[in-house]
Amino acid sequence: MKSFKWPKHSILAIAILATWIKTVIVYHTSFEMDIENSMQEFILIINPLSFLLFVYGLSLFFKSEKARNRYVISISVFLSIILFANVAFYRFYNDFITLPVLFQTSNFGELGTSVGAIITWLDILYFIDVIILIAAIKFLPIIKEQTPIRKEFRRAYYVLSIAVLFLNLGLSETERPQLLTRSFDRELLVKNIGTYNYHLYDIYIQSKSSAQRALADGSELVEVSNYVQANQASVNEEMFGKYKGRNVIVISLESLQNFVIGNTMNGEVITPFLNSLVNDKDTYYFSDFYHQTGLGKTSDSEFIVENSLFGLGRGAVFFTHGGNTYNSMAEKLGENGYFTNVMHANNKSFWNRDMIYQSLNIQKFYDIDSYDVNEENSVNWGLKDIPFFEQSADLMTKMQQPFYSRMITLTNHYPFYLEEEDIMIPEYNSNSGTLNRYFQTVRYLDESIKVFFEQLKEKGLYDNSIIVMYGDHYGISENHNKAMAMYLEKDEITAYDSALLQSVPLFIHIPGSGEGKVMDEAAGQIDIRPTILHLLGINTSNDMQLGADLFSKEHEDFVIFRDGRFVTDQYVYAGEVCYDRDTGEETDIKACQPYIERANVELEYSDEIINGDLLRFYDDETMNLSQVQNAVKE
């Protein structure tokens, strides 16, 4: 009796099936994607198949069995790396990798603690298909080929691949019209066209944006300029120039969300000093303020604050467009006699800061070499916040005044570890170690701000300064919704809740003003630039900015998130659902439609400015396009 032998294309079939099944399992176990109906589930199941058929099918063009097997194993390893990279990235950012992010390799060396908290030994299971494939090649008895693979077979095979692709795209377009025009919504793309096809689409988009700059001539800026001018908010005459000539200190509060302000954790006050500022007569506290960052996180918040434009939806502007021409807040302040600087005790090349700060016309970068950093005063990502503020205050005493210092804190950073001597409150007791530790690092951050205020007073810098403090981005991602629901005493965290949890604090502290109050208008980071400049009496009416002065009576309660969500005083739009802001209940999508259209327009205009480097064609003093264009062409 003859022993059974597997058909000659069994290795190809095993490779496709193993990677396909693994990918679908990973979709359901490693990504939190909302599946609303059976059609979406079917699309999710089939969307890896067309790419896998195509890429593995290239092995059919190899003449020898050994070459085919080597190719199939190589592709299996490569696809496993891509899939696992997305899983690891998703654990940290709750998002999918884009091509620009892959070029941010200079940052990877700084991520040791964070990466260590993300990856475990069980992650070897993400390569299980590679193991299965190697075992099949080694142990399965396969029928040896006597003749070359026929062209007719290859043709039929690729007709099948194309048919599956068109079936996938057709169903996806039916389920989500204009899918490929909404590239900022990466989860939607992955749910419909799959991880692997998404990366091909991402390469196309990146190539398109590169071509956009090469082909831009400035004419695109006319429409954007008209929109900006038509939607400007008037200045508040009482506040405009009221604090002219004061030093400006802008502090980026790492990962600080608004839900901790005024709250306790197991009876422990989380932010006692910041709580005291909320009702301070010299503080304007914005209770409904939101971060608007994307994948660039802290660097995105820096970019937004400096330029009153959105970051990009696919990577960090600091990397992808660090050499562009900008009209930053630092440049405006420098033109008005300010010494402009950034203070951050980290390597100057991290997030490409040494390059883009030149484009932003920042005169001095106080990087890690400006600070005394040692094992005793550093943790996780670098210098602890308390010694950072103490040393920064010393540096400020030597600065030419007036100065503009933008400060970036570090300690309240994922994975939120502290040394024993810095712990001021106990951990929380949820199922999330991340959230449990978060309250401790937030408490430390709060204490560091208190120390800084004391230092400013001691060194005579306090009274003649404006101190602006804002949360740069979320600290607790949606991956910890179960623990967040426990802390907030909710049954679950819905898309509505998640949108509102993107609220971060904004404090504008003006010593001696005596007019501070809690401001409950909806606002975002994009509004900081015009607000600060107007307080100093610097005109921005010609600037290409999308934000509005927070003290303007015409400031609108409308905050756009980088991923297309938005919040107004009446509605919350998230997960493609329109919610009533007061009740949290779903309401008619028509109520949100005008805002959806405006959000898309503003995001597109911002992207056009950045991708086309359009501000190189713009003179903000004269609002003239043609003269600058002619100068560039000459």
C-alpha cells in the first residue's frame, strides 16, 4: 500500500491558510475594532486573503522547489513582523503604524522602558504560522513536480486573487462609502481592506504627499486663505495687549488628562496644587479643553501650539515635514523682541527637534546637555520633573527678557513608573497596572509644578510672566477602558465617553490679573497660539492659522480631533455616530452633518498647507502670494 503524499501546491496552500487564519484571530484578539453587523464581520474575515494570494502566489514563478520554499518562508516571516509591529504599536498608541512612523527609527533607542512594558514572551505566538510552515516543509511528504507550472494555472490563480480583491473592495465601499478618501481613519481602513492592503495604500498616500510638495506652486493657498479670513474671530479689545511685554512660559504637561483634576483616588487627592489654581483669582482654567494630536503625540502638540495647524494624520510632522517653512508663534515673538527657546532634558535629535526647531525659528534649545542629569535625578525617559523645573528656573534667570520658554515635562510618561522616594500616594487597584501607576506619576507632576511656581517667585520671575500649562495628549488609551470604567463608576466606556476623555487641562495663569475664572467653552490646542499672541498685543489677522482667540466673544465651541471626531457644546461625533452632548444618547446624524463637513475641510486645508509646504509662498505681513511665488521661482 502506497503512503499518502500531499498535492504539489500544498506548501503554498498551507502558507496562505496559516497566515490568513492567524491574521483574522489577531484582528479579534489584539485590536479593539467595533464590528456592527455580519457584513462587517465577513469583510474583516476576507480582507487579508487577496493580498496573501497575490504575494504568496509569486512563488509560482520560481522554477525550483527549494527557491519557492525559501521565498514562502521569507514572506511568512516578513508578514508576521508587519502584523506584530502593528500589534505592539496598537498596544501603546491604540492605532496602526504608518510609513512615516517607520522612518522615526532615531526615536526607538529612547523607548526602552515603554517597549519593555509592551512586549511579552507570549508574543512568539504571532509567528506561529512561520513555525507551522517550516514544519510542513520539513516533514510533510509532497508530490514532486515533474513538469513546470503551467501558465494557465498561474493565470487562473491570479484571476481568483483579483476577484477576491474586487469582492472585498465592492463590499467595503457598500458598507463604508468613500472609504479610500478618508485616509485619516486608519481603523476603518484596516477593518475593510485589511492590514496588508492598508500598508500598500499608505505607501501610495505617502508618495502622493511627496509629489504634492514638488508640484505645489502656491495657488492652492488662495482657497485656504479665503477660508481662514472668512472664519476669523475678532479680538477681545479688553484683553488684547493687556499683558504686553511679559515673559511667556508655556508648559507641556505630559500625558495629563482632565479627569484627574479636582478628583480623588481611593480618598487621595491627585492634583492638590493644580486644584488650587482652578479657583485662583489669577488663573483662567479651561474645563472643556481637548488635545488634538495624532501619531506624533507630544511633538504634535508642540506643532499645534506653535502653528495653530493640525498635525498630520499619518505620522509626526516633526519628521515628515521638518524642513518646511512655518509662521510659528516663536517666530512672531522673536520679531517682537522676545528671546525664544525650548527647554527639554532629552536628546536634541529625539523627534527631530534639532532640525524642526530651526524651521520654527526657535533661537535656543536647552536640551539634555544644558542640564545636570545623573542616575539619582532621572527615571524612565530622563530627568525627573522636579529637578528639571529647578534647573530650568536657574537657566531662566540668565535669559534676556522678555523671553518665551516652552517647557516639556517627562516623568508622567507611559509606562508611569516612579522610584520609591518619589511616590506620594498609593497605587490604584484596577486590572490595569498602567492606570494604577498613572495616578502616582500625575501626583508627582502636580508637585513639580508647585515647586516651579515657588522657584519663579524666589527668583523674581513670577510677577512679570504669563504661565500657560496644557495637557499634551491622553495618558490612558482606550486599551484600558475596563479599568477606566471602574474608576469613573461606569458600566462601560462608550465612543461618546472616549471622545470626552480626550479632554486635557489648560491653565492660563497671569499673576496679578485678579480676573481669573473657570471657562467652560469647548476649545482645543489649536486655539493656544492666537490666544497668547493677542494677550501680548501681537496682531495675527494675516496669519494662516485655524484656531481662534479663547477670549474672543466670537470663539466657537467646536473642537476637531485629528481622526475626524469632534466635540461641540451640543454634540459629540465619534465612531461615526452623532451623540447628544448632554445625554450621551445617539441622535440624528443630520444634526452633526454640517460639523462633519467643516471638520473634513479644516483637516484637508491643514494637510494641504503642510504637504505642499505652502507657507513658503506666503508673506504674512502683506498677505501677498504672487510676490513670494515669483521670488521662489527666480
